[in-house]
Amino acid sequence: MIVVTGATGNVGRTLVQTLAAAGEQVTAVSRGTTEPALPDGVRHQRADLTAPETLSPAFAGGKALFLHDTGTSAHLMDPRAILELAKSAGIQRVVQLSSQGVATRPESASHGQLGHSFEEAVRESGLEWTILRPSAFASNAYAWVESARAERTVAAPFGEVGLPVVDPSDIAEVAAAALREDGHAGHIYTLTGPALSTPRQRAEDLGAALGEPIRFVEQTREQAHAQMMHFMPEPVVETTLAIIGAPTPEEQRISPDVEKVLGRAPHTFADWARRNAVAFK
């Protein structure tokens, strides 16, 4: 049994589907009250990573665990308590979804310091571990859904600054390999797309996927800051703006790790846009 936390997220949802298609027994863990749509044979367990006492039923019978830090709730989690519960349940392998910012922004409380504490807990857990450090997600473009649908317009700051955004489906496939196969223990994989992609280029790719132009509007840093503050804490906003506005050389480096694990090149943002265009129609 493979236990997938964050099973309704951009990575977790695809990971559950990938594992089920490969014939694995899967427990999909989410904290929402609505029963998610899952592949046949997948067991759903409602639990909350910020409340370890809810996790024992989810971990029962598990042999491997995909550990998601739940994004903005990460500061409320106790990773050592979670991993101790996993060990007690008989889980032997953990694959953690971390962030590239652990390495590139070590001074950041939200990306670096908190992320490092999670990774440290994983490395010291006594479990066979693999850590995934993705760059910015291609699926962050979902923030454009409303304006793209209503006005065929999208807005973002730093329109000419490129990052090697990664398709969440590639993250899920790498996670599935590390959960199912030997040979990944003790590895930290940096996961990126195959090329730098600017917000303006992503708008063009989205328009191509929709078959009609998307107008790109470049925001000021101040406008972007105000918008992000509606759904992110201030420290996360500041670090995010620093990454997308003035990325370090490492944050713009194309990593070979997706291809190393999967034996194929990572998907482009255009690939992601074509596969998810219906959300923007």
C-alpha cells in the first residue's frame, strides 16, 4: 500500500492516478470534507497533516509514503511526529515534496528555513528517503483562469524574466518512480522544465492552446504584491516575488533530474497548457 498525502492537489491527484494505473494499492489522503473523485480501487482517508492524531488510519497497512507539506499550512505541521507515526505503522519509504527554495533561498523563513527543517526530519527519520525539490509549477497559471475566461487577458509581474517551470505531472511521475522502485534512496532531485519560460511566453502558449490570442498585461511589483497578499502570508509573498523577479543562476538552471529518472525530457509549459486548456475556456 502506498499512502499519498495531498491527494487532491496538482501533484497528488496525478500521482494517485499514476500509481493506480500501475496496479499499486493506494490510500489517498486529503483533509477536505468532500469525497474526491478517485480511480477505482483507491481508498480515500480523510486526515489532516497538521493533526497527527488523525493519521493512524491513513497509514495503516502502508509500505511507502508521499509526504506533501500542504503549502501555507506547513508551519503548523510537526514532521517528526508524522514520520514517527509512519514508522510505527510499518511504512519503510518516504518521498517528500519539498522546494527548490530550500537550497536557493536558505535565508527565507518560508522557503528555506521551514523547508530545511522538514527535509532534516525526513533525512533523520530512519526511513528510506527521497526528496523532490521542484521549481515553480506550471499549474500556477491557474491563477489566470478567471481573467482568461472573461477577457482573454492575463496579468503578471516581470514579464520577461524566465524560469524553468515544471509540469506537476512530471513531479508526480518522478514521485511514483521513487515510491515504487529501488535505487532512489538518499537522493535529492531538483525538478525543472526543459527550458526557461517567461510569463509573456506562457500567455502566448496558453493562447495557442486555446486557439485564440491571450493579451498579456505586465503588473508592477506593487500590484502583484497586493494581489498575492489575498492568499499568501507576507514572508511567502516577498520570497516568491524575489524568485520570479530576480532569480538566482541556480533557479534558472535546467536540471537533468526529470530525464535521469524518467528516461525522457520533461514536459514544456506549452504541453501543460494544451493538456489543461479546458480550464481556461
